[in-house]
Amino acid sequence: MRCNRCEKPICYECAVLTPVGYRCKECIREQRAVYYNAQPMDLAVGVIIALVVGVVLGIPAFLFLRILGLFLGIIAAVVAGPVAGGIVAEAIRRAVHKRRALYMKWAAALAWLAGVVLAGLMLTAVMGGGATWLYMLIFAGLAASTIYARLL
């Protein structure tokens, strides 16, 4: 078997199946190096944006979802979560000039969750939490999944 890009002979253990055929690990590594073009600070910028926006959006979301009650709170969390995630992902993409980092989607989603949990903990300490945590977890989880999906 040969790599369909460089024609180098490869064994079945070393071959990597791609949509266009089998490639050697060196060609895959070169392709990945071109795809991920982030600069050293891009990952830190993405994490900071996700964390700060998580706290900033987490506080009003906590207060708003607390007022709505069970049924409306869940519906609002399901609708607002992906919207908030899209806002965060787009803010990160613009801040890093649409460059891609290998672990950006994981780091940003986790930083978002940390920011929302931090906001919830601060407000719980002041006001008490109760069932609002259920809505917040739905809101934060859907937003995190949207961040993950949008930062490919």
C-alpha cells in the first residue's frame, strides 16, 4: 500500500484512512500543521474571554431563570443556552482573528462552564440557589456544547 499523497510505501498499521484514501503519518502531520494556525497566546485569549463572558452572562441568567420558575425556566435555558454559546464562540473567533488552535474548543467550553459556575456560586452565597441550579446547568451545558461545535 502507498500513501496517496507522497506515494511512500506504508504498512497497514501506519496507514491513516482519510476521505480521499490512505495517507502516511508524515503527510497527516503536515496537513494538521497547516490547519491549526494559532499563535501562542490565542488559547489564553480564548480561555479568558470564555471565563469572563461566562461570569458576565451567568449572573443575569441566574437571576432571570430564578424568576421564571420550573417550566418557563427550562424552556428559557434551552433557548438561551445555544444563543449564549454562539455569542461566546463568535467573540473568541473574532478576538483570535479566526485562527484555529488544537485544544481551543475544549479549553473555551470548560472555561465557560467555570465562569457560569463561579457566577452561580457567588449568587447562591448571597441569595440561595435552590432549583435554579437545574436551569443553570441546562443553560451552561447547551452553551458549552455550542462553543465546542462552533470552534472547530
